[in-house]
Amino acid sequence: MNPREELYKNNRVSGLSQYKSAKDAGYADSTSKKACRIEKRVEKDIQEALESAGITTEFISKKLYEKASSDNEMIQLRALELISKLRKYLSDITVDQSSHYTKVTYEFKEVDHEKEV
């Protein structure tokens, strides 16, 4: 990983958007607008950095489940929105809103984080 990619990774792990991470790492505006290309190159490193900090897919999904069961409807809706984004990592996800509380059940998919070269 080159120094700019390292800066990009650190920016992403700290929560910046792809575009902002690329700009702050010194990439040109035209490259920053296509930061998904950088993201693909450093995706595995970002994942490893998050996991070493304890931010795993399981941790995130448990926290979202807690929020989806909140009494606050806005928090529930935001949690459900984020759960739908996380869906690519989950299988057999169901959302039951038939009662006052929202119940989300899921199983993890086997995800291969290795990249072909």
C-alpha cells in the first residue's frame, strides 16, 4: 500500500466519506470523485483495521438490532435503513414489525474477503 492509500484507509476508518478521504489523502479532485476505485484496492486493509478495533460485522449488527428495538421510531427507522445496507453480509434476514417492537433475525453469510490478483 502506498502512502496515499494508507492515508485514505486511515481517513475511511475514522469515518470520512470516500470522496473526503481521497481529497484529504492528496488525490486529485477527478480521482476523488471516483474513490470507489481506491476503496477496492484498500478494502481488505480497511476491514482488518476495523476488526482490530473491535468493529466487526457481528458487533455492528448487534448494535443495530438493539437500536431497531428502540422505543424511538426515528431511531428504529435509521437502524432499519442501516440494516438494509448491511444486508449484503447477512442471509435469511427478516424484519417483523407486527408488535410495538421491531424484531430483526438474521444469519451471517460466509464472506470471502480475499481478492483475486
